[in-house]
Amino acid sequence: MPECALAVGDSVGHGSVKSASRMSKMVVVFVDNTDKADQLVATGVVMNDMLRELSRHGRIVSPMRLIPLGT
């Protein structure tokens, strides 16, 4: 998973990667805005010298929202 987050960071800027998690044999990466998510889908991600076409396999679900905990 660290390789995937680094590859995404190389594409959109490492500061734009907010978090990454492994879910159901997939890696889910959260970036800071939908424009960068669109960019990833359009260009794909190169990892281990292989091009992954996110437009076929990836999907943009929704923007990330912060939820105040009230603490």
C-alpha cells in the first residue's frame, strides 16, 4: 500500500494525499479535492513500472467531509 500512496503523490503532489487504506483487496486513496481525483482517473497511476487505468477500475465516490466531534 505505501507504494500506491507514493505513486498517487507523484501524480498529484504528496501533500494532496490525505489518507490511504486497504479495503476488500483494494487500495482506497483520499486526495484533497475532486479535481485531483479526476486527474488520477484521467491519467492513471504508474506503480512498479505498470500503468493502472483507473477509468476502468476506479471510481470517484464523494468528497471527503470533516465531521466535528464536539470535544
